[in-house]
Amino acid sequence: MSNIIHAQNPGQGEVRYLVPIVIEDKKQKFCRFKKFRLLHVDYKNPEFLTQFLNEQGKILPRRITGNSLKFQKKVQVAIKRARQIALLPYETDLLK
């Protein structure tokens, strides 16, 4: 016997779920700097900059934060400056 599903038994190879699969709509990403008309990123505000860091202290990429390229570079420079003057840690365990 082979493992081929025959056309005579169509219900044999079908996958049926007891609960329907939930397909969530993804939230539309947006650049919060353009939306709220923020012109610059201040490196002296570590509470604001922690929004762009994960738990280990790494900078989150654009595809996750939704920032435009221009402001992602400004955020990156601001985080690096804040790290240099010890407002933000370079690496940590459970930052948030």
C-alpha cells in the first residue's frame, strides 16, 4: 500500500479544525515623529528612548518600531549618546 490519498475517500486526507483559526489584522505601523510632529530626538530623555529598546538593551529595528529612516537614525544616535554618558545601559537583564 502506498501513502497516496485516493479520490474515492476525499475526507481521509482533509485537515479539519475544531475551533476556527483566528487571523488577526496587523496594526498599521506609523512613524510617531511624523504623526506627532516631533522635530528632534533628545538624548537626555532616557524614558522616551527606552521605547526603542528591548529587554536586553538592544535598539529595535525600523520594521518593528515603524520609524522612518530619517528618525530611526536620529534615535540610534541619541541612544548611543545616552549610553556614553551613562543615562542608558549598554546591556542589561530585563530593562523594562
